[in-house]
Amino acid sequence: MDAARYPRLSRIAFPADLRAFPEAELPAIADELRAYLVETVSQVGGHFGAGLGVIELTVALHYLYDTPVDRLVWDVGHQCYPHKILTGRRDTIHTVKRKGGVAPFPRREESDYDSFGVGHSSTSISAALGMAVALQAKGDPRRVVAVIGDGAMTAGMAFEALNHAGGMDPEPNLLVILNDNRMSISENVGGLTKMLGRMMSSQAMNAVREGGKKLLGDKRNNPTARFVRRWEEHWKGMLVPSTLFEEMGFHYSGPIDGHDMPALVKALKVQQALKGPQLLHVITTKGKGYQRAEGDQIEYHAVSPFDPAIGIVKKDGPAKPTYTQVFGDWLCDMAAADERLLGITPAMREGSGLVRFSKEFPARYFDTAIAEQHAVTLAAGMACEGAKPVVAIYSSFLQRAYDQLIHDVALQDLDVLFAIDRGGVVGPDGATHAGSFDLSYLRCIPNMLVMAPADENECRQLLSTGFRHPGPAAVRYPRGSGPGVPVQPSLDGLPVGKAQLRRRGAGIALLAFGAIVPAADAVAMELGLSCANMRFVKPLDRDLVLELARSHDGLVTLEDNAVMGGAGSAVAELLQAEGVDVPLLQLGLPDAWLEHASREDLLAQAGLDVAGIRAAVLARWPQLGTPTVRAAI
């Protein structure tokens, strides 16, 4: 680090170094930390705006609390880049999201300062409450702080935790800091967001409360104290538009300016002296300190490398459409053709490709905020009344609504289409975001139609197939671009349960599902093998599988999904049920967590690129590699 540019930050490797500075230096340290974050993330890419918004809060927390002895839980995890810089990863933050580099989210294995792993959102209050209860049970005085923000307070799990914590006896010593920037990736939505926007400062009320505690105590069995507390809540209800957090059992403080370092430090010092469940409401600006990020908070949520002096520059020229773009265009086209279509997203308008739909069909667009469970059951209710809901959701996010998928949709055989983005390995976001399990957890559910397209045009066709299917259906596709197959404008579907035999060879047949088809096709061409694009995980093309099993010496299944319980397992179950005894090699994702790296690196690591597939096939059937055998084939 350039000590001339960062005279203070260059002397801070860990929070203990930060605490050696006088409090008056904290604003200058925050300025250096913000400049360093802009410098590093602009060079390598990563989550950007949320970190800029919590610079002052991060500095103040590590200055006042004895981390990692005191527990600090970040939520959502992409707020944590400044935290990582101050906790031993300053000089390696430029490796974030890269193979072998710093993880993009808090990770317990990476640092003692990452007290809880947070890859998705809205888990911090539950986790912090658990820590507080466990520490309190053994008389440990360490303090626990949950920082929840960037949309994470819009999820139901956060309120489940608030409800539990606020009603406990004895009261847990827990501080929840609501980092309110009115954003997630898009603008926050819902009644809570409106309520928080109406909140006003209640410093006088807090002073009255604390003075009353000193005079009357804060005991539950003190009738006078209980009366004063109820009187206080009613008074505050006249001054503050909502007493939601107070009614749930938390002592509410704020809102305060999260970029005013002296005010922030003062407020946190007050919180350190309080007992019981506390909630501090902090107002911040996403992208704070970098004007372009403040002006376009959606664009600068997460960035690729860019020049800070110029900002993000849109690339010119045509590019292959991503699967997300294919879905977004299909959604608008199908909505124009069928007025029953309704589009749902759990706070992922940009990531799931619904920006155009939200503008062209605003009355048919529903953003549920970070509430996957609600999104799925909302769709079920819509389907009950004859609508055709489409839930656009990431594979790893759908895991959070698995009970609703089973109980509310599939069990009732309702017409809901799930457009599942980020299926398979995802890449730099790491194991928390990998869609490694969807084929396994979907195909075991009765009534489900499960599809995996091999290319962009097939993705559009299968979306139409699923939309017209009378019952629950899922189309699962990967992150990024496909092989570049032109997308036809029609809304035609494909026959349900029918695969495509792409190449008739001899000896061995490759049965490929989804994004692995192009690599499997290349290996089949090289070695003279048969190759089928299976398209449907459920139902399988029973006739084609049995025909290939009986006419070949062995089968290979290939999928960008966990081997256990996945599409290959479906083939094995079919063969066993039919009494067909044929050698079967199942290739897919291993029984291990795949860490952050590029999608290409992860596929190669799993042996699912061309080289890996070829090596696995030849290791099982080495005779295929000899020129004479290949010539005969």
C-alpha cells in the first residue's frame, strides 16, 4: 500500500491498529478507506455500492467493539468489503472473487473476524441472537452486533428473529443495526420501506427513556416501570409514524446519519451501555463518496473493472445474448400473446432479466422484495384464480422456498412456471450462489416438469413448453451466454419428454443435460460416439434411453448438477427398473463445495469441460482412444 496516499490506512492491518488512533482521526481514516475501496474494486470488479455506503459504520464498529472477541455479523454479505480491508485482508482485497483469492462474502474459514457466513440475506438477526443466547447462558460478557441492510430487512426471516428476540425472558443483549439505504439491488419495495421513510429522529425520546430507567429501573416486575414504558410507547407513537420495532420488544434508536462519524460513534457508545434487545436505525447512501455510484445505485451495485475517472462504459457492438436476456425477451413476448401471464421476482429485477417487462407490463409485474417463500406462494394463489404466473428466481434462492414449492404449488398441481437462472456452477460469487442442486431437489417432487435447455433458442422453446404445461414446470439455465445459437422469434414449444439425438455413433452413448450438451457433442464427434441432448430431466425420454442402452456398450450421463440425485440418477433408476444391465458412467458436480472462480475454471475443475469429459470417458473405456477402434467406429 502506498503510504503517501494512505498515511493512516497503511498503518491499519487489523482493528487493534485502528483502535490505537485518536477518535478525531476516524473521519480521515474513513476517507482513506473509501478511496482505497474505489481504487481496488475498480481494478478487479466486485460488489461496490453497498460497501461504499457502510464505510463510516464499519470504521466505528471496529473502533468501539473488541472484534473478533465481540461478534459482528454482516447481512447482506456483500456489504463486507470495507470490513475485510480492516481485518487482515487489506493487501489481498484485489483478489476478491478470483480463484484462490478473498471470498466475496463473510466466510468463517477465511477469518476469525467473519463470525458468520452470509452469502444470501436476512440471516444475521437469527444468527446473532443465537450467539447472544449462547454467550449469555455461560456468563460470557462479549457483545453481539448484527448489521442488516441493503434490502435484507425485507425478508420474512428477519422478522421471525425480531419477534423471537423481542419476546424472550431473560432479554438477550443484542444490538441490531438497520443500515437503511432504501435499496437492495433495485429500489426497496413494500410497506416496511415506506414506513422507514417516515421515521424521524427520536433522540429526545431516548433520553427520556434512559432517564426513566435510572429512576425506576427496567425490571419486568416493576409496575411503575411497566406503566412508564407503555406511556413512552404511546407518546412515541404520536411523534414517530410507527412503533413496529418497539412493539416487537426492541428499544428503537434513530434514525441517525450513518455518514456523520461523530454522531455515529456517539450513538454506538450509548448502545454499548444498554442491555436487552436494541435496534439502531442508521440512514446511509449506497455508493456514498463516488458520485457516479450515488447517481446510479443499480448500475454500480456490482461492477466489472472500470476507470474511476470515467466510470462504467457500455460496450459497443453486438454480443451473444445471455440466457437471462433470452428469458427477459421471451417473458415480454409471451405476456403480449397471453394476458394471463404475471411476472414475479424476489428482488432480482435486474439479475433475472425483468427490467423490460417491469416497464412494458407494470401492472403485471410483482417484486416481492427478498421474500422467496412469499413469492412462490403468491404465485400459487394467482394460479388458483386462473392466472399463469412466472417466477423468475436464482437456483440457490429457490432453495429458500422449497417447502412452498412442494406444499403450495406441486402438491396442488398448480400452473406455475419457474424460470430458474444461475443453474449449475455460477462462478465468482462462490459456493453460496452455486445452483448445484436444483435438478436433484426438483425431480423428486411429484407433478414437476423439469427441463434443461442446451442453447439459447432451446431455452426459449422450453419456456414456452413449460408455460403451456398444465401444472408446475421449471426451466433451468446457466449464468452467462450460451453457444451462440440464433434465437427464433416464435413462441413454439417442444414435445414434452422427448430428447434430441444429435449424433449417432457407436460403442458409447453420451446423454447430456442442459449447458453441458455442447461439450458432450464435441467429445462425441472426436471419439465417434452417440450423443443425445436430453432436454427433459423429468420426464425422461424413456424410449430413447432404453434404445441407446440396448444398442451401445455403455452410457455416460453428463450434467451441471450434483451427481447425487441428479439427472444421471434418474437414468440409473430407469435402467434398473427396466432390468437393463449396461455400464453407466455418471459425470456431474462432485460432493464438495466449489469455491469462487470463473465458471470455466469450475467446470474444468469438475471435469465437465471437453478435456475433462474426454479424459473420464477414456479412463472408463480406454479402447476408444486407439486409432484402430476409432476408425472402425
